[in-house]
Amino acid sequence: MPRVTFRSALQEVVAEVPEGTSLLDAAEKVGGQVGHSCGGVCACSTCHVWVRKGLESLSEQDDMELDRLDLAYDVKPQSRLACQAKVGSDDLEVWITEESLKAFMDENPNVRRALEAEGKWPPKKFA
Ligand code: FES
């Protein structure tokens, strides 16, 4: 099974998932801190990630994802919405954007408060 490595300013986790799994589901399987305010129905952009390795192996972007990405911050050629991009046969390296990490902390205040208590939130650098 392909391996998906998720990295952010706070963590590195690796998921092994079957082809066809969304990046968001892969992240959730291993506690990857990817925000998903709309619940994964392509209605926000808080699951915005940068795919640093294996981009070509992901499912193709449709018009709905492209339109939604227009609303995201700091969009790059390697940007994808984690709820829409499906894993192919290749291993992947995925960076969780500042936008997505902040959304995750908004969605999980208990995690944010614990990190604040340890002096780890917010991180000094997001990228
Ligand atoms: S979770 Fe809202 S667009 Fe992906």
C-alpha cells in the first residue's frame, strides 16, 4: 500500500492506505492535523495541503476543487484539497498548510489548549 507522510510545523505522521483513499481520510487514520470545517464535501478549503512528492499520482482535480481552491490562502502548483485528492499507487509527502493547521486547532480546542500549555502553539514558523 502507498505510504502518505504528513508534515507540518508540529508533527510528522505516516499513513499506509489503499489506493483511492482521500488524503483527508489518510490523515485522520493517523491523527494528521488537517482541518476540515465542511466535513469533506468541498465547501470550505480548510483542508488545503501542498503535495511535495507524488503529486502526479493523485486523482485529477475537477472544476469544483479548482473553484474551491481559489478561496484558499497561499495556493501553489502543488496545492490540493485533502478531501478531494485520492491516493494513487505512489508514496506521497504532504505538507499541512498554515491555513489547514489553524483550522484544525479551531476545530479541536482541547488539542490547541494542550499545545498552548506546553508552549508549542502557535509554532514559531508554519512552513
Ligand atoms: S474539508 Fe472542506 S473543502 Fe475539504
